[in-house]
Amino acid sequence: MPNRTLAMVMYISRSAPTTSRPDVEKVVAAARRNNELRRVTGAMMWTGRYFVQVLEGELPAVIATHKLITQDTRHHAMKVLFQGELESRNFSRWSMAFVDRPDADHLIEPLIEGIQDAESFRALRRMLFDLAMSQDPGGDRH
Ligand SMILES: Cc1cc2nc3c(=O)[nH]c(=O)nc-3n(C[C@H](O)[C@H](O)[C@H](O)COP(=O)(O)O)c2cc1C
């Protein structure tokens, strides 16, 4: 049953210069709507200059969603930091958790330049995981 394999992708990208807060709100709304249908879960961070996103779900759904996202002109210069199989979901309560983190630029800059900065990668991953742990979806659809 290879199609039931759970997969995860984590990437960073540059926000397009024209991408503003209302654009990002639209992205998050579309992501939540579509991911719910595809049973994709994850978390996203926006710094104003960069995006960081984790997508997880069944392999074909993650591939399809990731492909769609790569074609989106609201960001560019995407760099996949991690992709692989997953034992179980980390963001099962979230079709897409979201947070603004203008303070995270310095963690993303070396990675977007192609520098293998394991410390920054771990710090970013921790931020996304902490986000999903700290926020309560409650009755709202996330
Ligand atoms: C940084 C970023 C992250 C995105 N994340 C997702 C996502 O997780 N799921 C998704 O379906 N679309 C995501 N999108 C939006 C897609 O690129 C696309 O615009 C959207 O899925 C189209 O949905 P619609 O046809 O319902 O408008 C993302 C876009 C950007 C720029």
C-alpha cells in the first residue's frame, strides 16, 4: 500500500516583494480549505521576507500540494530543507497552522543562501512544532 505512506516536506522560500499580509491571509485560507480536502496537515510561518512551511500527509497528496505551491508566484526561490517518510503526523490537528515571525529572518537567511546551517534548521523546525503545540484550534477550522 505505497500510497498510504505518510510523507513530510519542509521548505523555505522568498516572499515576493509584492506579497503583503492580506495576500498571506488568502494563502492561509486557501491552504486550510484545500488541505482539509486532501487530508494534508502542517504549519506555516511568514517573516515578511520569507516563508517556512511543513506539509505532511499521504505521499500523493503531499506531492500534489507541494507541486501546486512551487508554481505560486507569491513566493520564489524555494529550497526544500527536508523531505522523507513519517511514522505519524506531527500536525494532525492542523490543516495549516500559521504564525507571523518577523524575528526569524536571521535563521532563514543562511539556509536560503544554501549554507547547511543545522542549528538554524533545527531552530526553525522547533518554532513550527512549538506553534502547533501552543495554539488551540478550538471550534475554528484550521
Ligand atoms: C507559501 C505558500 C504556501 C501555500 N500552502 C498551501 C497549502 O498548504 N495548501 C494548498 O492547497 N495551497 C497552498 N498554497 C496556495 C497554492 O499555491 C494555491 O494558490 C492554492 O492551493 C489554490 O487554491 P484555490 O484553487 O482553491 O484558490 C500556498 C501558497 C504559498 C505562496
